[in-house]
Amino acid sequence: MQWTHEHMEVQRSLRRYIEDQINPHVDEWEEAGIFPAHQVFKGLGELGLLGLTKPVEFGGAGLDYSYAVAMAETLHHIPCGGIPMAIGVQTDMCTPALARFGSDELRREFLAPAIAGDMVGCIGVSEPGAGSDVSSVRTFAKKDGGDYVIDGEKMWITNSLQADWMCMLANTSEPEGGNKHRNKSLIMVRLRENGKLVPGITVNKIRKIGMHSSDTGHLFFDNVRVPRRNLIGEEGKGFIYQMQQFQEERMFAAASNSGGLRRLIDLTIEYAQQRKMFDSRLSEMQWFQFKMGELATEVESLRALLYRACELYVGGQDVLELATMCKLKSGRTSRLVSDTCLQFWGGMGFTWENRISRAYRDGRLGSIGGGADEVMLGILSKLMGIAGQKARG
């Protein structure tokens, strides 16, 4: 996959915005445990960066997914993981199904303002007993006249302390024959009106070991009424829509990670060139040199896998297998690179303000959020036709 002049213009535009409007405030927002999403997203919206792949008639640019990858890769210039993740929720996690299957009315009401940066969105899938196991969500949207009445809870929801709406996965009927994949629907749920929570919705902030600038909430829904016209696509197909939506989420994770991991390697090399140990510099030690070469190879392997998945996706192919591999390798490579680099920084790497220690804390989520490594391996084993086979004795 080759970047064109247009791809590079997207990257240059985003990098200027990052350097001028985001990076001067990152440490402050990390300390506060939240960043002003409406302010940051409005600026991105004015630059046309929140709807690169979305339909032109709703304010998007109508470009192919390679432009989303180009944008995601550029987010590594932000020296934290929380803000890039929050942006990715807006562009690649809570809006793909809405853009693809939502009615024109829904897309005017929710998608167009999200693309413009006038509304902040979030994705409501995970629950206390249904994180990686999406089929086990218990939140229920019961039909009552022209409305759904929603009861339940959603947990680990990025952007939820500020979001105006949620793209929610909920049960809309009882499972027939125990099939929990055909009784779920995606529903657009307003969380706030004029900045105030809709009656029946409660949000509690979750404190995390990393991703500090990204607000994360535990939401409760008590008899919350939503018009049935807020249904995305067909009732009962929400699980399928969400699985398709996950493909873009998983590629975004790999794209936003790869550039940042290479930056950690470069920072560690710079530090090693200054650090003296036993009458020589750390960078002069062959073991250090070899380890940096290994890490760089792992990062480039991740990028090559991502680019192949993106090319096929742009070509209209299903990339469930490759996107799943991207997610798996992204999380594992993040852990490997940040842990190894921190070790070379020694005591300096264990200090709170260090860029490496922040990446170490933030990057640990990569093997958990959006489907744990073990879930990715389960998907891959099914796609390879080996899941459920009994051992031969």
C-alpha cells in the first residue's frame, strides 16, 4: 500500500493540529483524567478529519479506508494513548454501522453532527458480565408502542462522561432456541440533551491504570425511552453489524499503535546513546543493538499485516481473519516493545512522567480492550477450522 499526495496531506493537516491544539495540553489533560472532547473534536471536524470514509451527503469525504489508516497512524504524534483512542471511538468504532446501515433520518440526526465535531459519540457493547463475550450482553430494549424501553448497564465505555449519544448493542427479543446471536440490535441512544444526562441514565467514572486522559464510564439505564426509529438497520441483526464494525476498530488499533511503537524504539536508542554503563555506552552493547533490531522487525511486521488487511478491505473483501490478527499482534507487540524499552531506561523508565512509562501503562489495554487476546485466538481457531476438535490419544 502506497501513500499518495492526498494521504500525506491528511497526515500533514492532522499533525499540525496535534502540535498546535493537542500536545501543549496533554500533560494537563492526563493529570485531570479527561480531555475536552467537544473542543478537540470540533477542531478535527472543521478540518474534515472525522468523516474521511463517511458518505459525502452527511458531511464526510467519501474516501476509502486507507485514508482512515493514514489518519490513525498519524495519531502517534500525540504523546499518550488516551486521546488517540477517544478519537478512534468517534471515527472507527461508534459510527461505521450507523454510516453503513442507518436510515437517512438517523444519519442526519447523529452521524452528520459527529462528523462535524458537534456531537461526541460512544459505543455501548461491554457490560460487567459481557466484555469480550459480546453475545452475553444482558441490556434489554423492550418494545412499548413506538418506543424501546431500555434497562441495563454498560461498562468500560470510552467517551461516556462527555458523549451526546451511544451506539448501543441490546437484546430486543428473547433468544429463540438459545441462539444469542439473532436477538440483538444496534440502537442509537441519546445520553445527553443540552449537556445534561437524559432522565433514567446514570454515569460513574472508572479510574484506570493507564489511558488517563480518556474518560471511561459505567452507565446504568433505568426505563430509558428511545424511539424505535432509532434502530440501525434490521432488528435482530445487531450482532452481525457489530462484528462488521469490529473489523474497522481492530485495524484502527493496529494503525494507531505501529507508529507510536517505532517512536518508543527511537527514543530508547537516543537514551542509550547517552547512558554510560561500565565504561561504555549502552548503545554500544551488541545485546542492546540486536534487541532493538528485533523490536523494529516486530513493528514493521505489524505494519505489513495492517497494510495487507487494509488493501483487501478497500477492495471489498471480508478481512475478519486479518483484522483479528492485526488486533492480536498489535496488543502483544505493544506489550513487548514498551516493556523491553522500559527495562533499558532503568530507574528513569519507572518514573511517572517518562514517555516510556506512560506508553507501558497505556499499551497494556491493547491486549484486553476491544476483545482480549484469547478471544482473538478463539476467532482465528474457528476460521482455521480447528476450534472444538478433541485431542487424539
